[in-house]
Amino acid sequence: MRQSHQLPLMGLLWFSLIPSQLCQICEVSEKDYPCLKTLISAMDSLERIRGINGASIMLSHRLVGIQNQSFEEGLSQRIRDDMKRRVSNLTSGQLALIILAFGACKNPDKAFIHDHCLVEKLGKKFEDEIKNMEIHQGIPLTNYYQLSLDVLTLCLFNGSYSITSIIKYFNPENKNYYFGGNFSVDTGAVAVLALTCVNRSRINEKIKAETEDFNTIQKYIESLVNKIQSQKNDGLFGNAYSTGEAMQALFVASDYYKNKLNCQQTLDTVFYHISQGAFQLPIAAAQILPALMGKTYLDVNENATCARSPVNITVEPVPVVPAISPANISVNYSVKINETSNSINITVKNGSVFLNVMEAAQEKNSTVYGFTMVESSWGPYITCVRGICASNSDRTYWELLSNNKSLDQGAGSYVVKNGEHLEVLWSKY
Ligand code: CBY
């Protein structure tokens, strides 16, 4: 099919979903429509989505009104099965995402939230996060990205949370907003969404708070928004993967920021990255799509019917591109702990990812280069190298670098280049 035949379909979808205020500041040009399709396709393969990680995908689907019943049923079943297996082992943020996904507009999963008391369970998990911070020098069980998802969800679903804790812990100067001295835009953005929800629900009699508290929260929001904006570079806020959530935060924060957003530059850069294949992971696509369609997580509304896209979006499967060049490439790989560094030259197939290099090094010398990993929604997360393991309570992790620059992709996604110097560095955040 020639490209021009696809445009009316996407155009119709686009203009029916996008809120009017976004249209005034963002023009999505025809050349970008195929990029939106690319994102939708990236989310559509059930085989690549594991268990509860599907919650982010389902949330995105429902927010932007993609109607694909059989896909959603498959996803819902996976999430429920995985939940049964893990029971209380879910982290607070994982549970929050499940509630957001199951509760986004009217759908058959809604009863599940109520039947399994998920909001009450989340309230308990949030309390556990706060307790952990009280006992362990302000370090939560998970991280502030997840705590923000917790507050957002408790707020949207009428759960209980303490305003005093929010005032105490969501101060923008709190160290948990930072990783290795850098402000985490993803974290700040979800916190803005959560705090905005809290301030909008003043009328909720379950939440006991004084006007002064709401003024404090408003100041937090403004400060966080300023921090997000100070991370703007070439249209992106933070990096390509945090920009979707940052856009959501700026949409809801106030009209003042919405107008200053310079949306066009942001859209151009995001679409460029999509066209370069940066959003192939289902979770990456799921996190950027709502903002591109003018939606935010605050649009998750308990009573609304799911927006129905006026057309059935049938996305052609993305053709699997055969590896063009079977040639090998060479890279240098090192493991660095404090001042001690061990390096090795590794030859891998062209198109290999960081993880392939680590595996090849491990095969050559497992004492020095041995490592372990766990699967996360963003692919493999490296937990231990040479028996030294990342620890949440010590705020330590293995940082991935290329030519001394911290990577913005994980070990399973970053495609290595010939002659590159790759490193895993024992770091504190
Ligand atoms: N999700 C979470 O709990 C994750 C929250 C998050 C802020 C997340 C980024 C943002 C998001 N949108 O999901 C996050 N990363 C956190 C909290 C962390 C820390 C995890 C430990 C903890 N306290 O929970 C930590 C250790 C600081 C961290 N991320 C490390 C890393 C590196 C992983 C290296 C390894 N050992 O495998 C890495 C690769 C950075 C590096 N150079 O070492 C990294 N993160 C990256 C790149 C990312 C981005 C992934 C982008 C991509 N395309 O793969 C990220 C989106 C994300 C996932 N991290 Co962290 C941020 C970004 O670049 N915009 C909720 C849960 C329910 O799913």
C-alpha cells in the first residue's frame, strides 16, 4: 500500500483523539503518521510482553483508545496469571500500574480491582514505603518513580494516603529525585502528575488537609516543573525515554507551561528518534504514545467510557529486516570497581547488543567478567558483576557506559559499534 493511502486513516484517528488545546500548540505533520503506527506496532506483539509488564501497555492502549479486544483480553489474562503467581511480591509501582490499566475507563477488568481490594492493598504498600524511609535514612523500598505512581493511583482511585507524608517526602530537594547527582526527569514528571491530582482533589473529604498544605504542594509542583524544563535539550526533556512523561507533566501543570512548551521542536525530535528505531521496546512505545496523542495519566477516569477510535487500526506487521552484514566487529569491554579496571577485547557479530559483549567476555573469563541479571520491563537489568551486587538500600548499581558516557538504554537494547569502549562501572546513585 502506498503511504498516501494510509494517511486519511491516521489523520482521522489523530484529530478525533487529540484535545483542542494541544492542537493549538502542536502540529503533527503528515510525515509523522507512519511513526505513530510504528509505536502502535511495537506494543502489539504479545510474545514480547511478559506478565505484569503488560500493565503499562494496556494503560497506554486504553488511554489513547486503541480498540483491540482480543489483544487486551490476552494481556489481561497474562497480568492476572502473573499476579496470582506473585501475590504479595509485587512492588508498589507494579500494583499501581495494574490498577491504572484495569481501571482506565469502563472495561471488563474493572471489577477485578474491587474484588481483590487492590486499592486498599496499594495503600498498605505505600505505607510500607513510607515506613522504610522512616527507618532507613529516607530510602524507600523501591524508588520515587514508583512512589509517585502510588500516590497518583491512590489519588485517582479514592484510596487513602497521608498528606503529611506527601509534604514531608515529596519536597523537590529530596535526594530520591536524583540519580548520581542528576535530576531524574521520569521521576519528577510522574511526581508532578501525582501532586497535581492531589491538589485537584481538595474536595475529597477522605483527605484531611489545610489550605497551607495545598499551597506547599503547588510550590513543589512549580519547582519540579522548573527542574524538568532545565533538563531540556534539543526539544527532549531528559532523554527520549523520559520526554513522554515530561510532556504529560507540562500539559497538566498549568497553561503557562503548556504555552512555553515549544511542542513542535519536541515532537520533531521525538519523531526523529522513533524513525531511528529507538522505541522498539513495547514499554518505550507505551510510555511515549499517550503524550503524543495529547493524553495524560490524569485522564484515567473511573467512570468514563473508553474513547473509541473511529476506525479500526489495523497495523501491518513490521517486516523483520534480515541482518545485512554478517561481519564481525571489535569492541573493548571493561569492568571498573573504584580505581581497579579490567579490560578485554571482544569480537561480536555486527548488530550485537551490550549484553552479547558481556556474555562473550564472561565466556572467556568468568572469574573477572561473570555477571547475573534479572528481567525488567525494560529488558535485562544487570544485578551483579564478579559477585558484587547492586543494592537498593546502599543505592549502588552497575552503570553502563560507552566511551565514558552513561548510556540511555539497557544492556539488551544498546547496539554496540565497532571500536567502541564499553564499560560497567560500580556506581552510587
Ligand atoms: N519503574 C521503575 O521503577 C524504574 C524507574 C526509573 C526512573 C526508570 C528509568 C524510568 C521509567 N520511565 O521507567 C529508573 N530507571 C530507575 C529507578 C533506576 C534505578 C533502579 C534501582 C531502583 N532504586 O529502583 C537505577 C539503578 C538508578 C537505574 N534505573 C539504573 C539504570 C541503568 C541500568 C544498568 C543495569 N545495571 O542494567 C541504565 C541502563 C543507565 C546506565 N547507563 O547504566 C538505566 N537505568 C536506564 C537507561 C533507564 C532508562 C531505560 C531506557 C531504555 N530505552 O532502555 C529509563 C527509562 C529507566 C528505565 N532507566 Co533506570 C530512564 C531514562 O533513560 N529515561 C516502575 C516499574 C513498575 O516498572
